[in-house]
Amino acid sequence: MQEPTLLLLTALADTPRHGYAITQEIKKMSGGQVVMRTGTLYGALERLLKQGLIEVHQEEVVDGRLRRSYALAPEGRQRLAAEAERIAGTAREATRRLRLAAERPATA
């Protein structure tokens, strides 16, 4: 799973959000390292909608403009959980190997 997709699904894991709130959540989660542009965000949202990973939670007109909020679909929740487990497993293995390397005597 690509990092932008992972961040987007993670941003929707706890509560539905509209586009701007998603971008702010991604920025917050990444410590400011990832700033998703509007065009990139809405392209990704459309792709994830078509894949069935997210769904439109609510649509409302605000100041004459359509405002949608998005939520994680059941398939998206399953995929995100699987990806989180995969990443956690990789992190555990990296930590294990680093610990082993630190315990070995230094060679000259």
C-alpha cells in the first residue's frame, strides 16, 4: 500500500471527515512531512471510492457548494488493519535485528 493511501485511510479510521479535515489530519499524523494537495486528495478519494475502500458519509450544501464527508468502508477497514499488522511485523523484525547487532561485540 502506498504511503498516501495508508495515511488517507488512517485519517478516516476513527471518524468521518471532509476533504480539508483529511488533509489536516494527514499533516498532523505525519508531523508536517506530508502535505496532500487538493488535486491529489480528491483524485485519491475518487480512486478509493471506486475500489470500495471508502464511502461518502454525508453530503450537504454549504455556502452554495457541495461538501462531502467520507468514511472508511468495511473493506477499507480490513485492508488498513492488514497493512497496519504488516507494518508492525516489519518494525518488530527491524527492532529485533538492531538489538542483535547492538549486542554483538564490535569487530576491528
